[in-house]
Amino acid sequence: MQDYLLLERSAQKSLSANEVMHLTSHYDSQEFNNEMIYKGDDLGVTYLNDQIQFKIWAPIAEYVTLLLYKKSYSETPIYTFEMNDHAAGVFEYSLPLLYDGFYYMFEVKNGDHFFDTPGPEVKVVGINGEKGYLCDLNTTDPDGFRETESPKLKNAVDAVIYEAHVRDFTVHHESGAEDKGNFLAFVQKGTKNTDHMATGIDHLKELGVTHVQLLPIYDYNCLDEAAPKEEQYNWGYDPLNYNAVEGSYSSNPKDPALRIRELKTLIMELHKNGIGVIMDVVYNHTSDQFDANFHKSAPYYYHRTEHGELTNASGCGNETATERFMMKQFMINSLLYWVQEYKIDGFRFDLMGIHDTLTMKEVSDALTAEKKDIILYGEGWSGGYSPLHEDLRLVKRNLNQVPTIGGFNDDFRDAIKGHVFYDEAGGFVQGKGFRESIKFGIVGSVYHDNIDYDFINYTDFPWANNPGQSINYASAHDNLTLYDKLKASIYDKEDEAKIKQMAKLASALVLTSQGVPFLHAGVEFLRTKFGDANSYRSPDAINALNWKLKTKNYDVFSYHKGLIELRKTYKHFRLGTQESIAKHLHFYKGENAYDHNLVAYTLDSPDDRNPDTLFVAFNGNQVEKRITLGEGTWDILVDADQAGTTSLGQVSGYVDITPTSTLVLIKTC
Ligand code: CA
């Protein structure tokens, strides 16, 4: 019944294709762009010294009324104020500070219809993000928040990123956390599984990652924040209020300020522990088309259309028009707000291939000016056809036009463990070759004269200008977990020892390569989602990170920890430029050098403090392979079973590398 009413309402409010074309040509006219765009950064609610200022951009509205409510669920406003119509489509009103604590909406009259919205810029919301809430943001900082510094990042290649979902991280009973699944549980200290092994933030410190990338924490649409949390789950890729915080991770979603304070606490505690916070942002589409705040304030302005119909490059029903000034400006101001108010250290752009390249350049310029060491990357693809030509959008092949923004390296990902959409397909770790694509990942997707670019998975040229642009990964929240993929791809599904060897080899490729290593939460102890590749709304039973697996697969955990320690110790693995890689990284040309399942290289030192040469080899074969070594004696730092910075033994002359394994050697003399 409810769905039917919603459809009716949307249908009434939508226009015919001809009307939409008429309207969008108005938006794209010179006259509109001269007179009706607003360049200020103060849209929404601003607390001034002695008043609360409201501004909304509603360029075709006849008038806008400000509505105030006592309660989040009230249907009838207790105060209404007709807003003043300013130039450039902005409606403005100010109230004295004593209205603090009220809920608000803007009632926008567009054509024959009234649209109630808290406005696209709303920062503080009531339950389910329906209404805005008047609150001075200064009162939402936890003690010490402003003084706590973010960890510094010299170069993106120094980061080790860990991708986690707030609820998944602690909701399992083995997490040992209180108030499981919420913001505060994420950073609760001293938590352990039933075998007394560290979980949560203590585990992150033990592992050694430098950044956590959180799946959506902005206010998303699909969960009922008033309903019991254990009955619903979502990843959150359906944005409702881009500048507000999701309520379902709060210990009390009914308190509009609390979710802000709790998220800030999470960020502060990670910062205190030397871990940066990267936010997953989804500006490429809105959760709903006609109920979107964008649509209510400026119908059809913020979305792309073709022939008067919304287009769908996101695969979610619509796509945003970042090439329009106010959409671009919205995105930039929103991102700056998250950096300034929440101290976010970086952004991961969902379906970045939908955003136009010029906008992303401006995004990068604005964010880098605000925070010099910000880390920016995204998915260099879209989810469907867009009317904006691909040459103009920031898909992977155009990343070299914006050297400050990176992209997920799907060439490397699928070369490591097989095609992401064909469960049974194997890659290098299953002994299926992909040698050149593996080498391409090893050099961080830049130009290297020893790579044959005709044999790279999905590209035929080095799409990265610098290795900081290559986000190297074997698995992420999308698609099968690494463990599930490996299991699906091998003949003997019960051969856990084999899966472990392949998983170690996959992560060694990710953690030793030039570029930015990216780990899906739980990959370090063989996380399973029981074969569920698209678990975006699957229950906790599928998505929860089972911390008992840390005990069961402790050797895999130790291996990851050792690889991270190795990466941090030797600058060899973190060369910052294409030139430096060309100078220091040389692929092996000795015995078995042209085996498709064997890749090896030397890394000359870029670092006076660690002047020794490293030798790195990966054997994807199911059989042992012999490699001839350069002169001298070599200490083994990584073998099939262990990884770290202490010697596991010495070799000279040659070395036999065991099946499905990694070898890292350091020259001792
Ligand atoms: Ca929400």
C-alpha cells in the first residue's frame, strides 16, 4: 500500500519527456548559468554569532516556506516562515539562536507542486533523515577531537588500506565488543575473541594497517533507523543525505547530535592510534529519483537526462550531472565539509567513471589545498551507459589526466586470482598464468620497458602516471571474498592447505607491489561470506567478521602482519615515481624466466638506511621452480610459510621456490 502511494506521488510530480527537455535546456542555457547559479558555500543551515541562517537554492521555485517542528515525527509544523527570495535562485531566512533544538523542513513550490525537503546540504538530521535538526556543530565534538592530529602521509604508496563496514567489524559474538555493530564498538579497546586474541581496533594496530576505509557512513536511505538493528542490514550505497551521518550505527538514532559525536569519536580514536580514515562516498546517484532532495529543490537539475528521461549509468535508476555547476559545487563543498568538520583523511569514489574529469580535477585541487596529504581514489568505471561521452568521464583509461587521483587496479585483481564474475576462473595463484598483468601490477600500472602491454587484462597502456594511482587488491566488499573465490576455483574444495597457500601468495603480491595496497577486512584470516558475492543486504550471519577465524588461520594472519612490516621497513616497495621504479626494479631474466606462472625481480635500494638489494619471486606453479641468483649470499625474509624482516635462512647461487609461494630475499654480501 505504501509503495503504491509512493509511486502515485512520484508519478504526479514527474514531468513529461518534453517538459523535462524544456526544463533541462533552460538549465543549460547561457542565461541560466549567468544569472541563476549561486557560488557561495553557505547553502543549508549556518550558525552565525547571534542567529541561525537558512539558505536553499531553488532556481525554479515560486516561493519557499521554512517549517519548524517540535518533534522529528511531527507532521504539522508549529512555526512557518516565508523565506526571502534573493538573487540567483537562493531563498534565505534567519532566526534567533533560541530556535536551536527544533526540527525543520523547506516547503518548495515548484510549478503546481509542493515539495518538503531538509535541503540537499542538510548536516544534522532526525530519525531516518527526513527532517533537518537545528544544532550547533561545535557542541558535537568529543573532548580532544580538535586537538587530535591525523597521521601524516608522505606519499599514497606509504598507505596500507583496510576496507571495513562499521557493523560487520564488531557485530559477531566473537568480537568481544560491547554495543556490537555501532560506531563506538569499532574503536573499543582491549576486545578479544574467546581465544584471547585481539579483535577490533587492537587487531588493526597489531596488523599494522595505516588507513581504514569505511563503507558508507553518510546517511543512507534503505534502513529504518527506528526498527531493531538485528533485523536489517545494508552496505549503504543508496545516499539520502550526503552531509549527514547514518543513524543505524548510533547507540541512539533518535538523538540527532549523538550519531555525529559517536562518528567523531570513532575517527578520533583511530587517529590516536595512528590510523587514518577514508570515507566511501557515492555522489554518482541518489537513492531515489523523485524523492531526492536534489529533485525537490531543483527538479531534473542534478541528474543527467537524455531525450527527457533520466539516464542510469549507476545501475541504480539515475546518475548525477557533475558537469553542471551546482552539482560540481555541491560535491566539492560536501567533501570539504567532511574534511573540515570530521577530519576525514581521504575519499574512495564509488563509480567514479560517472563523474566528469574536469569536476574531479577541481575536486582534487580543492581537497589538496585543504589537506596536502589527502588520499583520493575510486572505481574507474560506471555501472551502465551514460549520455556523457566516456572521453569526458574519469574512467580508468583517463586517470593519467588527473595524477592526484587513483583507481582500483582490476587488471591486477583478476590476474591474481581469476575473473571476478566467473567464480571458477583462476588466475596466477591457481597456476593460470597472467604473467604480464602480474608484472603490470608489480610496477603500479606505470610504464616499464620490460612489460608487454598487449597482454594486460583490460587495458593496453600504463594508465597510471605514478604508482600512487594504482590501488592494488585481490578482493573487496564487492564480489566473492578471496577465500570464497579460491575455494570456488579449485577442484578439491576441501584442500584448506592449498587455499591458504594461494591466499598467502595473493596477499604477498598485493603487499609487495608498487602502488597502494588495499585489503578487504578479514582477508588476513580467510574471511568467508559463504559464497555470497553480493551480500549488500544479506544478514549479519553472512556479513559479520567472524573473529574466531583469527585463531583458526593465525598463520595467515601472521603472514599478512609480516608482509606489512616488511613493506614499512623497506622503502624498496614504496617507490614514489615511474622514474624511480624504472631505475630500481628489474625483472628477472635467468632460469625459468619465461615461465608464465613465475615472476621475479630485483629491487635496488632507493634508501641509504637500507642499502641492500632485495629479490622478490612469485611461483604460481603447482610444482617447485629453480631460480638462479645474482652473486653473493642472500637472507630469506619471506618464504611459503613465514614473512617478516628477520632471516629465515640463507641461500646463494640458486634457490628452489616451492609451489604456490612467495620468496623475498635480501642480499647480505
Ligand atoms: Ca539513514
